[in-house]
Amino acid sequence: MKTAPPLHRHRLDQLPTGSRAVVRQIESNDESLHRLMAMGLCLGREVEVVRHGNPLILRFLGARVGVSSRLAQHILVEHR
């Protein structure tokens, strides 16, 4: 039986346009991150990078959200 290769964690700001990833860790208590979490960006959520840059444009839960690269550095994801 084959096992899946381990997934590697990356900072969200490191992913290129078109990437899909799952949020695995949020490393800050910044108020702005709490607002993103209230909008649905939480652990286990799949996100798509619509546009790399500053702001980083993400798609999750059917919406597009702009996230500053400063905030995206504190979000660790597993690239799909």
C-alpha cells in the first residue's frame, strides 16, 4: 500500500498565482487576522491564490479577499 508523500507547509505569501492550499496554522494575534478569521479564513479552509502580489488576492467560500503580504506571512498552508 502506497502512502501519500508528506505535504510541505509554506507561508501563504510564498504561493504563486493559481495555487490551492489548506490553512494549517495562523501565527499571530493581529486584529486584522481575527477579521479574516471572522470572514471564514480558518484552520482547515481551502484557499486559492487568484493573484500573487501585495495585496494577495485569495478566493475562499466563493468570495475574493485582498490580504496584505504582511498578514499573509503569518498564515501557514499546505500546498495542494
